[in-house]
Amino acid sequence: MSTISNGSLASLAAPVIPERRERLRDEPVAGQKRVILAAPRGYCAGVDRAVVAVEKALENFGAPVYVRKQIVHNVHVVSTLEKKGAIFVDEVDQVPTGSHLVFSAHGVSPAVVKGAADRGLQAIDATCPLVTKVHREATRFSRDDFHILLIGHAGHEEVEGTMGHAPERTTLVNSPAEVATVEVPDTDKLVWLSQTTLSVDETMETVRLLRERFPHLQDPPSDDICYATQNRQVAVRKVAADADLVIVVGSANSSNSVRLVEVALEYGAKAAYRVDYASEIRQEWLDGVETVGVTSGASVPEVLVQQVLTDLADAGYRDVEQVVTAEEDLMFSLPKELRRDASGQPDARGLGGRRKLDWQMQ
């Protein structure tokens, strides 16, 4: 089975949660074993909307439905949708003329939209509305003769999409370390924007350093880092302060999942690891560990977190406390093409995906 992974061809696992060959052992530790479960975690509203969009497109139009790039950055989600009939491609020229094509949650550039139209594709835009907001800001600032310093990671699909809205007026800044070498046009109209899934702390440090070099640098009208990214980072900070080990469930190409590992280490966790599946947890990680923190990235289904808890219970970590640092009730309507069912009747899911996130049902 072959599909894309952040723009590159990769082999994805089948959509079956792998079972570990041997159960984790319940080894003695000095104190009481427990799990601190972070909330919010897992699916955000934008991811929920995008995943439901592909499911609904398959229901309404039948397989295959094509998706440009991974709909969200999670191996299990993508492979599950693939089994249902979604075909993931790198670019629109790989899609047969006239087919249904879903744009991923990370957004696309105007050139990609035009390419789909030129091929007569029936495009469905599942871009997260918070990413769309950044696109609109880039377009507006470019129109008003601003030069944009975009804080983000080169090669990430969201960054490519945002830069595509103002390619001649955007300079990418990958990290605080790059600030010293950034070159911008001689202009007083300078503004920063950011990728929505970055570390809040690192982004603000980058902005601070940029402002030292460019005192006239202006802020965007609102913080571009999305509410879900911020909430999950705040939650993992709370957990990390009391954890010997933090386990983050999420895929390697998920920027926000990778950031959660970094934040956990920065805020006190003695160790932190990212896993796609519970079966990847190693026995040696648990040596001497009393408290395990658990969280997941914004594109991770709750079933994968629950499997982690099941495996940790085998190792004696049966006392689970959920720590909630924020409530989330934001919902996004599905793309207009999907707000009705296959028979043409209004679909309740069209107004807000699954309506209640999995962690809120605990």
C-alpha cells in the first residue's frame, strides 16, 4: 500500500492497531504508580471536520474519492480512510479528470486550486478554517504592500499553502536561530504571521528576536497559533511538571505532536516519547517510573490513547487521573458540498462534525 506522507511517497501500516508481542511487565517502583491524562488532547475541530469530510464524500459520491496530501498528519487515520476508498495523491495532476478531490486540513495555495479547476476536478476544500484565516491575512497584507515574515517549517504543507497566497512578499523564518540571517526588503511595512501548529514559546521567542532586528515589525490582528495547539501545549505543561515520563500519541510528520514532546521536556518531564501506537512503548521507558503523563496530538483518534492506557494498566499503571486545563466547544461546519446526505437531505453532521470530542466523553 503506497500513499503520500507530508509530500513524499511512503508505505503506511494497515488500519489495525498493532498488538504488542509481550505485555508490559508490572515492575516495582519506589512509590505509587499512576497516569495523569492530559485534556484537551486528540482531535481538534479542524481535524474532526476534515476527517468527516472525507467520510461524507465517500458516502455521498462513492469510492474512490481522491485526497491531496494526507488529510491530517496521522498514519492510522489516513490508512483507515484509504481502506474505505480514499486515494491519497501528491498533486492534482495525479487525479483523473472529473473526479472528486478533497484538499487536506493543512490548506493549499491558489495555484493548487487553479490546477484542480483546470482538470475539471470537483474540489472539496477541507482546509481548517483557522488556516484559512491565515491565508486571508497573507492575501490582505500582500495587497496592502506589506512584507510578511512567516514563522514556520520549510516543507510543511501549511507553510507551502500560506506562502502560495503571497509568494513575492513572504520570507520564511524556520526558527529563532534563523532570525540573525533573515533578509527583508527596505520597507516600513513589515508584519509576521505563523504556522498554526507551532510551539507557542518558540514562536514568541522568534517574534521577540525579529522585533529586536526590525523594531517596526507589526503583529497580526490575532494570534495565528490555533486554540487547539495552545490548549494541548498548556495541558502537557501541567502534566509534565508531575511526570517522570510523558507519552505523546501522534505521528512523526505531525508538527503539533512533535512539539508536545518538546514542551513536555521543557516543562519538567524527565523523559518524553512520541508513539503512533501503544505497542511502540518500550519496557525500559518505565524503569523506576511512578507517574506517566499521557496526551495526544490534534490529529489522533481517542482509540489510540485508550490502547496506551490499556497497555500501561498491564504494567501496573491503573490509577488514571484526567487533568482538564480548558474546555473546547468550537465546531466547524462541513464544506458546503457535504452538508446534505446522498439523498439530498440536510445532514446533522454538516453543522459540526461529531459535535463532541472524544476526550470530553471520559
